Amino acid sequence: MPDFLHNGKLYYNPVEFAMSHIGGTWKMPILWRLNKQVMRYSELKKYLPHISHKMLTTQLRELEAHGFVTRTVFPVVPPHVEYRITDKGRRVIPVIETIRQFGRELMDELGIVERTGP
Amino acid sequence: MPDFLHNGKLYYNPVEFAMSHIGGTWKMPILWRLNKQVMRYSELKKYLPHISHKMLTTQLRELEAHGFVTRTVFPVVPPHVEYRITDKGRRVIPVIETIRQFGRELMDELGIVERTGP
DNA sequence: CCGTATCCTGGTTGATACTG
DNA sequence: CAGTATCAACCAGGATACGG
């Protein structure tokens, strides 16, 4: 597994490179949500109750910079901003599904059940 | 995406749970290597030139604790310790391949080529 | 050869407050 | 409503030293 440079950072393999784009606690949940529907900032925030204001903003900026989502500002008051997954972003979905399925298998083996109600 | 507790830590979704087992810089490279062959500590260290002594030890311990690898000590001097991937560990390989393939696609789009020689 | 312990650094994230 | 700035806390990870 040869390593390589990109934008001044050293990566050791393609997996690490991929995870630098879609890794972290929030990027996959955000893409997962946006794949289901276009959403404005406050809606996303509502669907990701644990994310902080700052993190939602920075993660969305990075996803936008990498071409996984688009950001559309409607010049009204109060502001209205829509986030939409791109074709490139949709190509992440099967990857998420694979990891998600593996996670569920691990959870099954450990007898973990997700909470169903409030 | 309901959240759940496991061993005192709160997880927000199955993806995060999966990544707590196979995420980080080193777990997947280690499993990838051990999938090809049984290896002793010093061999692994040689194949992962950037990993620190401490990290290789701690990551192997965690992989062992989660049942992804086994550790066999041969009681000789100097010590001889072998690491072997388990059946459970092999189930991670397709996940790695999916992420790896996605990483390669991203690299292709950006015109990144891995170094081939020394 | 392999492993543990200690110290220390820097990047990541949350809280809070302020803006158009 | 959406975004930015600042500060502090935390934690992953490296360097080093010592032990069986």
C-alpha cells in the first residue's frame, strides 16, 4: 500500500483517503438524510439532535467543498438555505449501506437493540 | 436513526458503532494485512512503516478484544507472538474493499496516483 | 522481541456569544 | 434563520524510557 500526498497531507492508503472525505461522526448521517430529501439547515438540525450548530455548519461546508452536496441560498428574510445531495454524493450511499449493514450485524451479535420509541 | 448505549458510551447510529470497531487510521490496514497472512508483531510493524510502536500494540489489543484477531504467544526467548485474523475479522474485509474502491474512485477523479517505486 | 507506562503535543469539538 | 468567532476541554497519538 504505497502512500501519497494530496493538498499537503500524507495519506497511507485509499481507505484513509476515502475516510477523510466521508468519515467523522457526522458526514455520513448528513448524506444519509439528504439522500432521502432536500433539506434546509434547520430541518437537518432537527433530524440530527446531537450535532452542534458549529459542527453542522463546518461539516456541510466540507461536504460542499468536496462536491457531495450543493448549497442554495434564497435571498429572503429570514434566510432560507437548502442543501441537496449531488450525483457524486449519491455514490457514497452504497458505501454507507455497507458499513451500516456491518454495524447492524455487530449489534445483533452483541444483542443490542436500537431504541424504537421516545 | 435512534441512538443506543453500549458499554457506557452513546452511539447515534449503526455506522458510528461499526466505525468504533474498525475505524481509526490503523485497524483496517492491520486487518487487510492479516487477511493475507499470519504475521508476528515485528512483521506487521515492517509492513506498516508509519505506525508507532504504541499504536500498533493498542490497536492489536482492541482488535483482539473485539474478536477480529487472535494473539498467540510462543514461550521462547526472545519472545515470538503471532497475530491471526479470525472468521469474524474476515467479515470486515468486504467492508474494507467497498471503502477502498470508493477511495480509489475519488483519487481517480482528482488525478491522484499512488507512488509505485521507492 | 515484544509490551507497558509516562509525559506531552496538537487537532477536534462543544459552549457561548455576536452578526446580517 | 443561518452563519461566524472565540475560547476552553478533551482525547488521539507520538516520543521516550523501562521491563520481562
